[in-house]
Amino acid sequence: MPCFYTPQLVLGMKNLTIEGEEYHHIVNVFRKKQEDQILLTNGRGLLTTALIDTIEKKSLLVKTISSQQKEKSKPTIAVGFSLLRNKNDHFVIEKLTELGVSEFYPFMSQYSGRTASENTREKFNKTAIAAIKQCDNPFLPIIKEVEGLEKTIELLLSDGCMVLAAQERETSNILNDCFNDSFPEKIALIFGPEGGFSDEELELFKAMNVNSFTICSHILRAETAAIAGVSQLLLTIKKKYPEYF
């Protein structure tokens, strides 16, 4: 069932008016009609099945049928990623949102493919909204402002994250080796640009006690590395917590 983003939705709400972009998607794109059922999410863990009651020229009224409030599993996953050319960083946002990443920390590094614009964060947020609707993920990730690499690491550490960096010069330490029998509450993975991290940035990791891990023995595109790294982390977590959401 298609899912639609309605941030005004709260648990226990009986009726809801939908306007604007989501109205357009429901009525004009998906061609939903009166008495059709749709799935709604507020991006904060709530999934609600609703029935379309009436359709007006610019709005529609739905009546809720049932709701489920999801609780996000621990550990939560954050990702720091370099800005990339050709909107490949939007691909990173899209796919990692589908995989359940909770927070994104975009950054500029020495070899970053582009610089941030005034609306970079806004565009990333729109990509994330589209992704949660696609995969029925009830949690809209938080997307931070674009910072430098050092500032990003400082923010992640201050937020209580265990920070790990993916980099091709690491040849032996895989993600599974970074954990003992338990996991911290928050894990952050950092992925660099196409050119990798510079020598100065690798020294920064050492100075800030950021451990590195390898994904595979091949040279990966930046967006491939991000998807593969998060997938490996999810597998590592789900071996211990099969119910991880």
C-alpha cells in the first residue's frame, strides 16, 4: 500500500485533512478515490491506515482506521558522508534511509566533489521524505547542516556515537571486528568522497580516536561503499538482535 508523509498526524487522531503536495500525489499521481485505503506516516514512528472520506478540489479528508506506533531499535545508526558529484549524495540519502539510518551528517572533505548550496539540506530532506514513503519506513531521518570533516566528527562524538571510518587503506579490520559482545547505543559510520581521505584526514582520525574498517578488497564508488558499509553493519547487529527494526 502506498505510504504518504503527513507530519501533522498524531496517535489517536480520528480525522485528518491532507493538502498540498501529498494531496497531489494521492489524487493525481496514485489516482486514489473515495473509500480507498491509504497508509500514512508522520515520520516519527507512527503508521496509520486511513480511509479516504471526501475529496475536494484542493484537499481531502481521511478517517483513520488503525494506527501502530513503532519504537526505534537500538543501536541507532548515523552516517557521515562527503558531498558527491552528479547528485550521487542524494542516492546515498535515499538508499540509506531505506536501510533505516537515523541521522545524516554531510561534510566537506579535501577531495569532496562539490560544495554545498543554500538549499542543500532542504533538498536532502525531500529525498529522505520520498524514501520513507517508498519503503514504509515510519522514521524520517534527521539531516544535519553541511560541516567540515573535523567538525562532523566532533558533533558525532559529542552526540555519544561510536565513530568508525570506512577507508580503502585499511586491509584487515572489518566491521564485525569493531564490536565485542555488545553495541553502543549510537554507531556512526563515515564515508569519504571518490578520491578517498587525504593523508591529513587519516591523521585526524588517529588524533580523534576514530577507528577504520574495510568493506572489501575492491575500490568502491563512494555511494557503493556507503550502502555496503551500512548493510554490513545491519547484518552484524541483526545476528545479535534478529528483531532489530
